[in-house]
Amino acid sequence: MLLVLISGCVTPVTPEQIASADYGTVPETSLYRKAIQDLVQQSLLEPFPARIRIRKEPQKGYAYLSGRRKPPEFGYIVHVGITAKNLMGEYRSEKPHRFFIKNETLYLLNESDKAEVVE
């Protein structure tokens, strides 16, 4: 039982960490949009023509990329809506997705990945 409780723990982020964190370079619009488009095309069954809408421009934040027991990575979080075709060729409704950017590296975050925008 104790093992179950420990495995779900998240290393808390302190205000000091947020203030002194290295968020990397601010993502250039054309570069991160292209990178998101490329990643989406690689991961969907019917990637063309997937519709990608940037719901929120990149915001400073952090994400637990290496598991919740390790310290989070600081960078930029982008909220995106993706509308893609299903196997019958019909467009599904837009689904929200989150991407994490640190310098020029892009990560697709899962729904279960803890990630937060900081003020």
C-alpha cells in the first residue's frame, strides 16, 4: 500500500524554482507551428489534411517529462486543437492537445502528463 502512495507523488514546484528556472529560448512561431504539423502528420492514421488550430500561444510552464518523481522540465506549453479524419474519411470533432517546447525540442504531452503554465 505504501508503494502505491509513493509512486503517485509529484515533486512539488516552488516559487523559487519558477522564478529562477531556465525556460530556454522563446519559440519562433513559424518553427513551432511547422514542428507541430510534422509531429501530428507522423502520429495520425489519416494525417492529411489534419486541421491544427493554436488555441493558446506558447506560455512559460513546466512538465514532468521523466516521471512524476523526478524534477520537472521548464519550457513553454502550447495548447492546440486538432481535427482529423477518422477511418471512414469523416472529420471528427476538435480534440485538445498540449505540446511542450524546450529550446528547439518538441514533446507531445499525454492527457495524464502533469504540466502547468506559470504566471
